[in-house]
Amino acid sequence: MSILDNLLKPDLNNSLLKKYHFSNKLMIPLLLSSLLTHNYDSNIYLKNTFHSANICNIAYHSYTSTSCIITDYIKPKNISLFARIFNLKCHSISTIGFMYYIFKNKSS
């Protein structure tokens, strides 16, 4: 598979699927640690580290899950390609937006 295929079809690559399953196991501990650092007065760099790790984890998990849904339910190749590109753009924009929000608002 080429790099573009791996990027647009992470559900068809075994190593990316292993990372997807590992990110599933990290989701609750990262959410809890992010919540704890947000509720208590802790170092802003520690907060931003947990928040950004949480955002990246959720974004990757959501992107791969949506890609699996596209593979299962959208069969025409041209519509599938459009949906995959739209999926990549939406998840990229939202991840960049959340990161920008976190690092712009240092007092969060």
C-alpha cells in the first residue's frame, strides 16, 4: 500500500489497526487524567500535555472508526473516495482547531 492509501484507508492496514485498538485502551485513562489536571490547579504545561494527548487520541480513534464505517457501508469507489477525503479533512481541521484553542488559551 502507498502512503496515500494508508492515510485514506487506515482500517486496511494491520499496524494502524493495532494502534487503533491500543488507543481504545488509552481513552478512559487519558480522559480521567485530563479531567483531573483540569479541575485542580496544576501546571499549565501538564494540563496542555494531557489535553493535547487526549485530543490526538480521540481524533485518531474517530478517524479510524469513520474509515471503517466508510469501508463497510459505502461501496461506489468515487463516493467512497470523496467520503474518505472529507473524513480526513474534517478530522484534521477539528484537531488543529482544538490544539489551537488549547495552546492559545494558556489559562484554561
